Amino acid sequence: MAWIPMKDKIKITKLEGIDGWGEPIWGESREVKGRISEQTRIVLNQNGEEVSSRYTLYVSPKEVIRYGDKIEFTDSSGLTISGEPLSIKAIKDYGGKVILRKVSLR
């Protein structure tokens, strides 16, 4: 497991699909523990484009997060932030084992 404290609560809602009107169909929501870092960074999105990310979330490697899922949390100012992942990366240790998932949000 990771060596950083996972004290922040993060709500993840799965995207099940798109209806006939082009609206998202949301699945189950669950709350997980993670770490929220508020720092603006330039990341590559799933299309290879450079985009700015304001928040970086670190969660357990067991958590499955996909592009299109809705992520909600409360930042250090008390504001509720909601968004979709811009970038999802697996962080591995020297042995190749995944120890964290790194998710960037706008």
C-alpha cells in the first residue's frame, strides 16, 4: 500500500452509458478514501492533448476509475468539486507492483 495518508473522502459515480438523448446514465456511487493535492499542473489527457489540471487525487490501486466517471469531493476551502478524470495513471514501485492510482481533475 501507499506511504501517504489517505484521509480525504472522495465520491465516485460510475458512468453506465449514454441514453438516446445523449445524457449520461449514472450507476452506483461509492465513497473511497484518498489523498487530494491542490496544485495546477499540465497533464496529457486520454487523447494525448496537453490540458491543465488543478487537482490530483491518489487512491488505492484496488479502486477502478474510468474516463467518464464522475468524481466529487470537498476541497480545503470547503467547496464541493465535481468533475471527470483528465488523466488516470498507475504508480508502481520498483518491483512493478501498482501501489497507487493517480487521477488528475480540472
